[in-house]
Amino acid sequence: MKTTEDFDRSFDKGEDVVGDLDLSTARRPAEEQKRVNVDFPAWMVAALDAEARHLGVTRQSIIKIWLAERLEQRQRPSAF
């Protein structure tokens, strides 16, 4: 097993250190899931389902995609 200093040196040299990591316990804190419940009117669910079928994804996926796109737009400075 490598010491922290050995690991850092290998990393700094550009060596492959992936084999030294226990990826089974790795996590991405900014990507942790949090469940939320949202109520939508029936017409909106029908429209989401139609769009999801058109794109070949699930309803949950289309909601996530659209929300992510909107949030990314809000984070970018306006061109105007």
C-alpha cells in the first residue's frame, strides 16, 4: 500500500494512480441524489410523457434534462 506522499508523487509525475484507489467507495458530492416530490397538472404529465417517448427517454429523464438546461442558462451571463 502506498503512503499518501508516494501517491501524491506518482500523481504529480502523471503516473496512472487509478489502481491505487478504492473506487467502490468513491462518490461525487455535488452529484449526490436528493429525492423531491412535485405535483404536476395532468396535462403537463401527458405532455412530458409525449416528449419523453419522442426522445426515447423516461419522464424523469426529460424533467431532469430540461431543469438542468434551464439552470445552466440562468448561471451564464446574459449576452444582452
